Amino acid sequence: MITGGTGLVGRALTAKLLHAGHQIVILSRTKQKIHGVKVSQWNLAKNWIEEGAFEGVEAIVHLAGEGIADKPWTRKRKEEIIESRVGPVEVLSKYVSENKIRIGVFVTASAIGYYGGDTFEEIMTERSKPGSDFLARCTVKWEEAADAFGKVNKCRVVKIRTGIVLSKEGGVLSKLMKPIKLGLGSPLGSGKQWISWIHIEDLTEFYYYALENSEMKEAYNAVSSNPVTNKKFTVEIASKLGKKIWLPAVPAFLLKIVLGEMSVVVLGSSFVKNRRNEKEKIFELKFENIEEALTDLI
């Protein structure tokens, strides 16, 4: 079962699991048809899940959640972002528990925002402590809900702390490519802030192994081992598109005025390593360098 199955990661993961021979159930707020996939409805406000949705379900992947940067961070919006991640887990946990459904593993999306939106030059690993800003508080609550699911329903829990996801199907990359294609691209702020990223293909591998490998438990950082600066990221995208970056960097103070607290999403520096995956040698990432990833995607 996948929540948020129609999103960027959900679509890619669904395709991979179907190709591997798994059967998929997607929980959706609206009734829709997806080839080869069972779609069941749910209503979080009413704590309602369509009857028969869990038939045959042995594992859950929780990807649902409001976009972090879709709207300004008002107090109400912050509550919506947290609730959109925590609420579904609580509804699922209650339903599974009350109906005595046996789930083997609960895999949840998480984020490297767990360590804070701006960690400067400090290298963050799975052993690092959580930050104290909004992104960190949101992610901590997200993971706590997943841990609670595991305790109540006695199942394995894996938390995938994801960096910036690179995909040609949407997300950050497509948004950055638009102004660069028009010759209007430029670094943001100092351009020195670190970006910890992952190719969509490697991310779906993380989820696949989390489902298949019983030794995977708790939290993993889903990032390439080679973060890049905002400036290098921008220049590399331009290079793949045959464009040049000639405009000066967008001033940090201007971004702070326009975006407010949410500016940490583009100005914050996150240098994150996937130490557990490297140490446990669960699988090798296919795309470790930004040049190779962008060549594949662009």
C-alpha cells in the first residue's frame, strides 16, 4: 500500500514495484483509475478508509504530505504541513490496529530537514541530533508518528531521510531549468550553500530495499555521497542545457524579504552523508556525481 502514490516519488516507486511483480494499492482522496493498480479511497478528516482497501496488504509506504514550499509559511500553513504528514499515519495505525491487520513493514518518507534547514558546513549523518527550526520539528514529529505505528502494530519501521530529489518528471530540477533555458538562471544567495541530492532512480532503490531487506530498520539518509554547492549545481544544469550563467547571484536579503522564513529552503546549507548505507553496504547508488545524474536526466 502506498499513500501519496500519485506524487513524483510515488509514481516512480509504483512503476518499479509493478515491474518487480508486486501488487500495489494506492490510497487516494479521489477515485481514479491507474493502470495495473488498485486505488482505494480514504478521508482523513472523517478517519475513513474504503472497505477492502487492505485486502492482501503486507507492507505500507507512506509518501503523502503537503509540499514544503508550495505556499508561504504562515502559522496555519505550518500546521497543515505537519498534519498532512502525521495525520495519515495516525489514521492508518488506528485502522490497522482495530482491524487486526498484520503489517510486516512500514516505510515512511522523511527528510534531511530533520537536521535543520541550515547546518552550514557541518557534516550530518544518521547519528547527528535533530535541529530546532520548523523543518526539524516537522520531520521529528513525522518520524515519531512512524515509530508509534511500529510499536502499536509490532512491525519493522524504516525512515527514508530524503535530500533534494532530481527527476525529469518534475520537482526541483524542472523548476530550475525553466529560467536557465531562458538565459535567466543564477545562483541563489552566496551560492556556497551545500545541496544534498539524490537521483530518483536511486531513491526508488532505497524504498525497494527497505521493503525487501529485513535488516533495514530505523533511519537512513537517502542522498548521494557527493553534495554540491548551489552555484555548481546551477552551472552544471546550464552546461547540460548548453547555456551560460551570466546574471549575478540573487541576493540573500531579497529572497528573505520575498520568502520570509521559508527562504531557508533555498538559502540553507545541508551537507548530509548516507553513512549507514555506506557502512552496511545495502546497495550501491548508481548516480554518485552530479555530472552523471544531470547527464542522465537532461
